[in-house]
Amino acid sequence: MDAVRAPIPARAPWLTAVLHARAAQPAALRWWSRPLAVVVDGAPDGPAAAAFLTLRRRGLTTEVSMLGQGTAPLPGGRPTARLLARDDGAAARLAAGILELLSTRRGPWALRLAGLPLGDPTAAHLTAALPDSVLANVRSRQLVDRLDDVGAVERSRDPVVVERELPALLAESDGAARAFLRASARLHAAIGRVEVAVVRRGDRVEAGLLTLIDGADRWPWWGTSRIGGLDDAPGSPLVGLTVAARDWRPGFSAPAAPR
């Protein structure tokens, strides 16, 4: 993840929060989906490539998607997913591993990989091997932080401050997203990867924002405001790779068998 500069939602802490959220679901819901990793060994330097996926049953069809895809709320404006590969050769082997995974499914399967960057090499190899695949671009939307225009902003990355401000912010969040927001924000605050910003009027929080931090990079994630200061703007293109439900078993040719 570090070698290919994966975005925060494609890194270990975020995916850990995704897995913890899944573990908190009722057993009946967990039965319908399970996480799975396809890894290309690159010893002695560690993995050469990896894809962290979810297998989900939808009726008789097994849908294969990115781990964390559909988790709400995702930060907007940039690709949030990554098929991790150190180079094009590793990407080709990773694509072969994903094709092998598809070939072992019982019954119909569908492939829906969303949130990828333009020019993803593994997606290109998959597209070449799957003649009826669709590679489509969509324009994302990003959250823009203009809280300084509407009042005095208190900003902090201190985990204690993040924890103190979360209840007021999350009271405005959608109930379905609240548990993941809380868990993921706490986890990223503990490693210095999230900032909380609030604007108060008296004792009341009128606006608040969670921003993901990666070195000097700031990525507005989720916010709420009664007084403005949070704008919406066009973001970068996102790539989605889709193969509709089908029974066909893809063939593949891998330079070396992934494990």
C-alpha cells in the first residue's frame, strides 16, 4: 500500500474498520458476503500485488467487488480504491489471479469494481481478458472546506478532541453511516490521519467537518453545516469495471501462479 501510494480508503486502517463493521453485523447478514484477498508473492520484498475483495451473494449470483466498495460515507472527488500492483508485470499476475478466482465460482458470477483511478493496469489486463467487460468513467464530486468563510474554526488532530466533538457531529449523520463514521474516525484519529473542524455559536456546534490527512495532503471526508462553508465541486474521474452476471468461466494464463 505504501509502495504504490494507495489512497487512505484503500489502506489497512480503513479496510480494518470495514472488516470490523462487517463483524458487528448479524450472522445472517455476514453469511451473504465474505472478504477475500488475491495476493501475488513477490518474496523477498513482500507482496508484488494484492486485491482486497468482497464476495457477495445476490440470489444465485456471486458478485465480486472491492472490499469497502459501497461503505458509506466514502470521501469524494478522487479514486478511493486500488488494485495494488508494484509494476505492470505484477498487475498482469494479479489480473490472472482474479480470473482464476472467477473461474472457481459455483453458478453465475458478476464483477463490479468501482472507484479505481484512470489507467489502472490491473483493470486494463482484466478488460483485455474479459471481452464483454465494460470499463466506464464517471465524474466524481468533492467536498470543499470553506468553513473559514463562515466563522472561527477550531481544528484539531488530537484524538481526545476528535472523540469529544464526534457526538455533536454524528448526531447530524445518517443512522446507517453513523457506526462506521464513529469507528473509522476514532481509528484514524489514533494514528494522526483525521482532523476534526467545528464552528460554534455559543455552546452549539453549527458546522463540523472530518478531513482525512496524509502528510501534507488534506481530503475533506464528511461534514454537516447549518451556516454554509461546505461546498460541492467536480472531482477527478473514477473508473468502474463491470461484467454482468454470467456463467462463462474465464481462461487465464499467468506467468506465475498467485497464492
